[in-house]
Amino acid sequence: MEVRANYIVVGAFFLAALAGILFTLLWLMSDTTGTVMDEYDISFKESVTGLSVGNAVLFSGIRVGTVSRIKISEEEPGAVVVRVSVSADTPVRADSVASLTLQGITGVSVVSITGGTRGSPLIDLKPGEVGTIRSKTSPLAALMKDAPGVAARIDRVLLNLEELTNRENREAVSRILANAATVSDAVASRSEALQNTLGNVETAVDRFNSVMDQASSTLGRYNDVGKNLELLSATLNQEIGALSREAFPQVRQLVSELRGLTHTLNRIGQQLESDPRHFLLGDPVKEYTP
């Protein structure tokens, strides 16, 4: 009886331990921590490889819930509807967007939700109501979608490289390199002459700079002479103006006297022409009569 009682105690202890382990696992997997959960449906138009029920739901990088259901959409062909359960206090807004993100290198996908904008209203769900969150294509899906186009462009680049490196182009490049080597050898053989030429060019440049300096100096002197001539001209104009104002009355009187003298000389000329004897000897002396 005592041995049987021990088996019962051990069995009861084992069952209690197993129940505790199961409860702990359920508690860890539920991630509810005793809080109220809201449910949202997210329609993804891409492959949900790596996503399964129980995977994490992140909000701005923080785990706020889990994936509760995954099914094919009955309304949108090719779309997958993922239902997530998140804490009711998660600030999901009307413009929040969900996307699939790979977590680590294990290939496991999680649902990542962005917070939206500050001015957008919060989604207020009634008890039992299921909300909706918009989705966007994940970077990996976009890359896989563009992969065929990228591969085609890479193929074209490889074809262009192959054409660029064909035999004719290789021979042309070889000729160019040979010509470059010939030119290099010619330059090396004429290096002394080139140095002399460069020296002559430097000397010519120095002389040219000297001539330009002298020309600048000469132009400066010419500018000074021009300024002096302008000053002299202004002074002469002032002196001539002053002289004209002072001598004008005297010149006027001289002209008047010259006119009178001319008139007198004309009269004398007329007298000489008409009777020079009378002009020179005057009237004849009358004889005395007793």
C-alpha cells in the first residue's frame, strides 16, 4: 500500500509539472499578458513564404501580437488574407501600413506595422469587430518582382562587353597601345630638345611679361601727359577769355581809328590823283602889283 501511494504521489507531481509547463508555453505563445486583443485583417498581394500562425506582429519594431489566421482571399485572386491579434492599446491609425519582413537568417517572416501620421485618427474597434490594415509590398518581394528585368539588363551588359572585347576591337586596342608606345619613345628620344624648347618658351614669356610691364608704365606716363595737356588747355582757355574781355574795348577803338586813317588816306590819294602840284606846292603866290 505504501509503494502504491508513492506512485500516486509521483504521478500527481508529474501531471502537475506537465500542466505547469503547458500553461507556461501557452502564456509565452499567446503574448497577451492579460490584455485585451484587437483583430485586424491584412490583405497581401504577394507570397507569404515564411509566415505562419503564431509568428510575431511588430509595431514600429516592438512586438505587440501574433498572427492568428492565414487564408486565401475569396474576393481578390492571388491575395492572401492574414489576421493578426494585437494589444488593444496599440495605436493603429487609419493610414497605418503593414508589410512582411524577414527576421534574422532563418527565413521566418513577421508582420511589421508602421505607426502612420500624427493627424490620422486611431482605429476604434467595437467588441467582436475585425479591423482592416492596408498593406504594401515588402522590399524583398519588390526585388524578386524586378529580378527578371534586372537579369535581362545584366544579360544585355554582358553581351555589350562581349562585343566590346571581340577580336577586331582587341586588335584596334593593340594598335592604339603600339602607337602610344611609339609616341612615348619619340618623346623620350627628343626629351633634351623638348626641354630646350620649354626653356625658350619660358624665356619668351618672361620677355613678354617685361614688355607688358614697360608698356603699362609708358601708358601710365601718357595718361599723365594727357592730364597735363587737359589742365594746360583749360588754363589757356581761361587766359584767352580774360584777355578777350580786357582787350576788346581797345581793339574796338583801334579799329575805329584805323577806319578814320583809311578815310583820310583815301582823301589824300584822291587829291594827289586830281592835282598833285596843288597838293604838294599849295596855291600859287600872286605877283605884287604896285
